[in-house]
Amino acid sequence: MNFMHDLIVPLVLMGVMGAVFGALLAIASVVFRVRQDERVGKIRAVLPGANCGGCGYPGCDSYADGVVNEGAGTNLCVVGGSAVSARVAEIMGVKAEETVPMRAFVRCLGSAARSPRKVLYSGIADCRSAVMVPGGSPNECPFGCIGFGTCTKVCNFDAIFMGPDGLPVVDREQCVGCGACVSACPKDVLTLIPQTSDVVVACGSHWKGPAVRRVCSIGCIGCGLCARVCPAGAITMDRDLAVIDPAKCTNCGLCAQKCPAKCIETGQSLAACAKTA
């Protein structure tokens, strides 16, 4: 009898204590519940769920919370574009902000045939590792593409692949402009430009012309001829590098025709490059 008493009493006490603590936890979950604005869930439902980080947030959940609680722009989802921007703005009860579709662009034409390598690199086949060599690059041109395809590995949309010349090629139809490749490139070879930009300078070198010619046969030599012939005044020179303002450029292509270095690409040359690759 004492044995049964010693067994049952602790079990009953434990059961009662469990019920009491459970009730307290249930009450606490209601009293201390953090109420989430229902708009967060609604915005999350209209986002594409790519979690690419192109909006500047770690993922779609964070972006939805940022729109509601931090005042983030309604037009930051690069994957969803203007359609998603309009729906997010509708949920927030504000006017839809303008969305400019962007795409990645490779600012380098310096393949191995055009720009020699100064060292034989045999380390990890990753651009971020290759820049650790003395001089910051295995290439003669310190501004050029290293060519190990790190950008292709971080793209979640299969929008970048390595061409036959060892340089990355961006599929402008697949690219959503998330900027993951831009962040991954240790040489800033990749940049984001508007989808409508068809005339672009495919070089990032700020060296003087003679110095450029010693390391690359197709780099910008800073002559400024493109800026002088541009009828729209869309080209300026930034430390011996031609820079095209997409807001002013009319995509006439005259600069590309006059460029002695042939480092300005047009929509036609870009399409031909992608087709060849």
C-alpha cells in the first residue's frame, strides 16, 4: 500500500504542476504576444519568393517586414518588377513607385588573346581567391576579368555562363538584375545597367592610353572621341575612362562606330556575343 502511495502521489503532483505551468505558458503567449501587422503577410504573399537579396534585404520575409515597419520602398523587388511593385503599393495604400528593370553587364573584353596573363595561377579556381596573388590579379590588366566564373556560381537564375573566350556572358532575357554577381566580383567587372541600355563601355580601366595598350588590345584608351561625337552629350570622361549616362543616351551607336579601341558595345554586338557563346 505504501508502495502504491509513494508512486501515485508524485505522478499526480507532476501532472498538476504540468497543467498549471501549461496554463501559465498559454496565458503568457496571449498576454505577451507580439502582434504582426497583417500587411506583412499580405506583402510576403505577393513577393516571388526568390530570396535573391536584390532588394537589399536577406530575403522576401525581411523585405516584407521592411516595407511595413521600416519604410522600405515598394519598388525594390527586382524579380517581381513593376507588377509586384504595384501590388505592394496597393497593400500599403500608397502610390506605386517607378521601377527601372536592370541587368548585369560585363565591363571587360580582355580575353586571354587580347590581354596577357602575367603569372600562371594554379590555386583555387575562384576569382576571390585569385586576387590574393601579389599585384591583386594574375592578369596584366588589374581592372580586367579574372575568368574563373565566380559570378556564374552565385547566379540563382542561370543568367550568366562562361563564353568560349573565357569571359562571362550575361543572358539579358534571364537576368533579373539582383546584383548577386556584382557583389561577388572582386574586380568590379560586373555592374548593373538599365535593361534598355544598348550602348555600353565594356572596360573599367582608368589608365592612360599607352599603359592600357601595353596590357590590352581592346581597352579604353581615354581619347575622348566618343564624348566629342555624342549628339546627346551622354558621354563624359572619368579619369581617362568613357562613362555613358543611360538617362541621356539615345542608343544611336555613333560612339561605338567612332571608337578607335572598339571597346564600346551596342545592342547588336551584345546579341551577337550571346549567340556565339
